Amino acid sequence: MVKGCSFIEKAGNPEEVFVPEEFTEEQLMIKDMVIDFCLKEIQEPMLKRGRELYATNEEDRAEVARLLEKSAELGLCGVAISEKHGGIDLDFNTGLIFAEAGAQGFSFATTIGCQTSIGSLPIVYYGTEEQKAKYLPGVASAALKASYCLTEPNAGSDANSGKTRAVLNEAGTHYILNGQKMWITNGGFADLFIVFAKIDDDKKLSAFIVEKAFGGITLGAEEKKMGIKGSSTVQVFFNDCPVPVENMLAGREEGFKIALNILNSGRIKLAAGTTGGCKFAIDKAVTYAKERKQFDTSIAEFGAIKNKIAQMIVHTFAADSAIYQVGRNIDLKTAEFKQAGEADGEAKLNALREFAVECAILKVKGSENADFVLDETLQVHGGMGYSMETGIEMGYRDARITRIYEGTNEINRMLSVAELTKRHLKSKEINLTQAGKKIPGILFKNMLPFTSTDEAAIIENIKASFLLISGAAGKKLGKKLVDEQEIVMNLADILAEGFLAEAAYLRVQKLKNKSMVEADQIKIMEKAVQVYLYDALDKVRKAGNEIIDAYTEGFNKKTMRYLFGKLTQRYNINAKELRRDIADYAYAKGGYPF
């Protein structure tokens, strides 16, 4: 049995985690197929015409729509749809490979991501058999282009405050929909809209499958965006749009639940996509660094460049390790729920909900990695990176949105801590009190003259730091803690560092125990884990000390600083040399090396 959030309660077992090196030949073929599609249909045409993919007018939107249809011919629009309804129904972890590989399609990844995720999963998971039979084959073939209408001008993160209304007509046959939605991906050419609205004066949203052919739908102009210009983004207006009563998804006031549950899937898929983008950018940075010469020397030999290359690899490696461990756990949990008698869609949703904390963490870390890696890749390219010629500036612009959609990173930070706390206090699924009882023993070990500085001990210390500070802050602030958003976000950062550090460590331990890769690669991976921990401790120290300063004073502050300091002692490694070794290995491999 697998359990969400269990990483905070106990140390992970290398034998029980999934690592990317275990992907089958068939799964890797799917990855290669997606990358090949992106190269031939997107990257090569972009190079020929000398400009990025656009969706700014009718002609450009038609080209994007044709790309969606071409991808459907390969089965790429039906990855989460059952074979019965025209899809290929990939397991969740293979779906994450698809998301990672799709990053090489640049802004088209947003287009196809909407089609395969938020635009269709509400029907996959919540639709009746009649709804699935009517709509999913068209989505899988891209005969029906799908979109998702949740956000409104005054209802972004607070989605349930939306003003769009649905009123049942006198005959009781249709809901009459009126309202405005914005930032609607694929909206400019969509045939199908998943629309969230409140019926009458309901407190919670309901969800509807709305066909453009129903009428009463008008579209705003394409948004002029900083990035993802090849993704159609418009406002959608519903003016007395008639929706058959049978097109309600799930039950009345079930829409908000649908929106939240679908976001769990979107968050981890976004993390996979951003990690794919990081790997692609690292390949570009390594290639350019080796080719570019200054002062009669390849810039790849400069320590400053090696530092950048290594840092990009280290943080991408940690995210990559965690994403597929969680993806596999979602598959295992789905099987567990199905064995207990749950229907397929219900089991998949409950499995995603089980790992909501991990999905939120990965969304934050993946998107912030993408911003960091694209920024550093541009810096490695220097002036050429700022030029449109290389396409690096396009990737830089495209990456920025990932910290905003699928829930802003601020929302996801607070969600990760809030959900963990809820599972401890309300559902009792996680016992933070029991986990916290280990802190005295951990502190005692850290006070011994010869303190262990092995990676497992440091990871244990980071998790103990979270338990120590969150427990003390909770006792001091009580219910007021939820309003102290700065403290909650700092707690989220400590929690995230412990989670990703352990994921990377467990991956290396499993590979080493099973002799799954060459010894020289294991050595570099071990160095990557060490550097990640070195960086993580700095982040944990900063976040923890800010929390302590925010709610403690006097003797209590001195005590907390002392205890926290013992848990976050210096990690005595030569990070500079380790980074140089990692960069040299990447140069030898010609790009991202793992």
C-alpha cells in the first residue's frame, strides 16, 4: 500500500520507489514518437519560416488546429481516453512521459495539454456513459477541439466566486448560461467547452459540457501575451447559451470539486513538462558552451559557466526523480482503489487526491526550475540568447506562465501545507505528532561530537526541521497560522526541499543497489545529490530563520534558533569541485546526462 505525504512520517525505501531508468522500451518509444513529432511538425517549420508558432489570427489558429489533428493521428490526443472511446488510455506515469516529451513542442504543449488534460478529463472522470460515448471519440481524434472555462475577470485563484450563472428554463430541458470567462486556452478554435457556473443562488459551482454549436457564444480577440504565442487564448462570452440538462457533469454544485481534482492532474503534468523543457534547454546550453570561444578558450572551460550548467542539471535531476516516483505511486494507488471495488474514473481521481500535496510541491518546483534553467541558458548564450535567432528568448518567455497557471505558486505553496495539516488534524491520515516524537533522538545525534553528515541523515534533519518549526508555530499561533501566509510559504519551502532531496537520494540508492547504470554515472548522480542537499540546506536555513524571527521572541527565540541550528548544520563538501565534475560529465555526454 502507498500513501500520500508518507515522506514526512518516515524515511523512504529505495527498493519501493520507481526510477526513470525502469521505463520500458514501449514507454520510451512513446517518448521518442512525441519528440519526433515536435521536431518535424513544429521545430523544423519554425526554423524554415524564421518565426515562432502563432495563434494570433484565423489563419494561424487554423495551423495550430491542424497540428492538433496531426497529433491525433498518432494517438496523442487520446492518451487519457479509454480504447472503448477511441483513445489509448496510458497509465498515469506514461502520461507524464508524454507531458515531458511534449515540452519540445514549445507553446503547442499548452494546446495539446489542454486537449488531453483539463479540456477532456472532466468528461473522462465525471461523465456519464452517454456523455463519454458522445464526446470522447471526437476529442481523441481532434474532430472536437476542447477547452476549459473556469477563470473569470474577478475570479482567478478564488474560482468559486465566479459570476457566470445557469438558470433552468421553464420547460426544464435546458440551462440558460450567461457570463464571461477569460484566459481560455484553445478558445479561439474550440468546439467544446467545459464551463463552470452557479445555478441560481448556489454557493458552489456546477460544471457543464457546452458545444459551440449550441449558440449564444461569442469570442473575444486573441490575447496579446508575453509568451506561449502559439496557444490560442481568448475571452468567451455566454449570452443566453442553451445547454441541455443532460450535459451537466456529475451533480449540481459538484463543479468546484471537479475543478480542484482536475488541477491535481494538471499540476504534476506541468511539472513533467517543465522538466522536459529544462532538459532541452540544458542540451542547448551545453552545445553552445562547447562551441563558443572567448579569449581563445571554449567558454565551457570557464568555472562560471560550469557552475551554471551543473546547477541546472542538479535541480532538474531532483525534480525528474520525484515526478516519476509520484506518478508510479498514483498508478499503484489507482490499482489499489480499483481492487477495493471503485470504478475506473473514481479510482483515478481518488489516487490523484491522495497525492495532492506532492502534486502541488512538484508544480512549484518544476515551474521555478524552468524559469531558472531558461534564464541561465539564455545567460550562457549571452547576446545570442537575447536574439530571436536562437529561440532561447522564446523559451524564456514561454516558461514564465508556468508559475501562474494550474494555480499560482503562492497558492500551491499554501495548499501543500494546508492539505498536510488537514490530513493530520481532520482525517488523521498522517500523524505529524508521532513523527515529531523522533525529533529529540535526531537532535541528540546532531549534538554528538562526531555528527553524521551522510545524505540520509541530512534529509532526516530537513524533515525534522519542518516538524519542529511547524509544530512550534502551530502551538503559538493556533488557527491564526493560516492567515500568516509568509510563514506558511516558508514552511512549504522546507517541506519541498525535504521531499525532492529524498527523491533524488532514493533514486541514486536504488540504481546503485541494482547496478542499473554505469558506475561513472552513479558517481556523478551521487555528486548531484550532494550539491542539491548543499543548496537545500541554505534554503531551509533561510526559510526556518525567517519563521522563527516572525513568531518568537526572547528566550523562546534563542531556544528555537539553537535547536534549528543543530538540525541544519553545515554540510562539509566542496560544492565548487562537485559542480565542475558534473559539468564535465555533461560536456562528455553532449547535454543533460541522465
